[in-house]
Amino acid sequence: MIRNNIDIADYQALLTLIRAGSFRAAADELGLSPSAMSRQISAIEEKLNTRLFDRDTRNVTPTLSGQVLARIAERMLNTAQDGLAEFEAHLSARNGHLTIAGLPSVTAGLLPGLLKSFTTDYPDVDLRIMDALSGSVLDAVEAGVADIGFTAGTVSARSRLSFQPLMDDTFVAIGAPDGPLAEDRPYRWSEVIAMPFIAMAQGTSVRELLDAACLRIGMSLTPRFQVSHLATAGALVAEGLGITALPSLTLPVLRTETLLLRDISDFGARRRIGLVRRSGRSLSPASQAFLDHVHRYDFPKTQWRTAL
């Protein structure tokens, strides 16, 4: 019975001795003394309870058992090298998995540019994108379902998450060409909410900022329509059913080529977009590579980025 397993160094010594043909030559190759090399081979034979080499004063010849073990050693060393290569690829983020959760406006308006340049540098990283409302983004990151999240506002109520501001997203009024925003000028917020208004549903980050802007001027928002999806808001606006106010990052979700975009002169708030991750947890190499890429990314000129 084999009581002690031999290790990678033993396999390496065995193959080196067979290739070199003498203890001195093998010892030189491995950086050992001939006596140390001889003791290592003897220890392997003792562990396996078999003779691996026939020795005389000048030659070392593998026995049949030595030849069989040499074939096993080659497979073991090849497997070990393949495993180390795979691990090195993992550490260098050449491959791996990355799950990013984000608000729909971020996944449509910001992530495509980020991912285009990231995947150029890391083409073998498998990416999964989860677009969800703000609360679901935070839940996914907190539960470890997503590695990194992009959301609006802060996460001060969640002690296990950290929020890193990236950019501020300005609100614009959006309407059909023949609608209430036909005049080409900035509009006051009180004017905008007096028009037939299409609002995002309660619980969205956009709606929270709309309500806060109303509170600042002592008015309430009474929407004609409330919707849960940006594309729905855009479709209703395009049909002339009302106007809306949305952050500029949401515009790629809408088909704004035929819509009017107007500044809101006194909206008084911007939607702060930031990156969310779990506090006190080490990121995977792929996640860290993406985070580093975010830090280097040149964000769109229409928004401004805070210091990272």
C-alpha cells in the first residue's frame, strides 16, 4: 500500500533524471547537489516501495516501473501546467465572468460605450447584463447575484454596499414637434408640469426626482399617464399624448429623432449616477479590471463626471 503520495517536485525530479541520464546532470538542471538529488529519488522509491532506476557508477537507467511512472509524471505535469495557465488567465482577467446590474437608462445609455472598449481589451470575459429598477439593482449586488451595479442616488441605508459617484445626469423636457413644447426656448418647471404629463411610476429613481422638484416649488405632480418603462413613455410622447421630463441618459432608450428636447431652466436637481459594489469584499479579477476601466473611461460630454 502507498502510504505517502508523491508530489509535483518528485515527478519533475523523475523526468529530469531520465532525460539527463545522470544524477550530476539532473542535479545541475534542478539546482540541487548530486547527493540531494540521489536522496530525493531514493525517497520516492521508498514511498512507492519499488525500484525506479538501476544505477551503476556511471549510468542511471529507469526500470519498467520507472518508465510507467514517467508516463504518469508527464500527464501530471501537463495537467498542473494547464491548471496554472488557467489560474494565471483568471488573475490577469483574460477570462472570467462578470455580471453587471444597472438601471435601464444606464444599461442603454452608458454601458454600450463602456463595454465596447472593455471587451476590446478583455474579449474572453463572459458578460451578463441585468437591467432593473434601482431597488432591484441594489438587491442583486447585495446578494452577490451581480458583481457591480449602476444606479442613481446613494445607498446610505444599506451598510453592506458602497456607492461611488461617477456622473450627474441632467433632466430635459421631451415633447412631440406639434405639442406644447413647440417653442424653441428653455421652460420653467412650473410650465412643464402644467402640461399633459407622462410620468414614470412611483418607486423609480426618476419619479423620486420629479416629485422632489415639484416639492421645491410648492406644487404637486398630477400625471396624465404613469408608466413603468421608458420605451412606453417615449411612445406616448411620440403620439402627442403628452410631454415628459427625463434624464439625458434615458434618451437612447427613446426614439428621439422626431421629438423635441427642451432645457428646464429651474429643475434644480440632477440625477447622480454611480457604481455600487459590496463593501469589504474583494472583487474578482474580471470585476476589478472593469472597475479600473470605468475609472479611465471618458464619459459623454453632455454629462459631467465627479472625481473618482
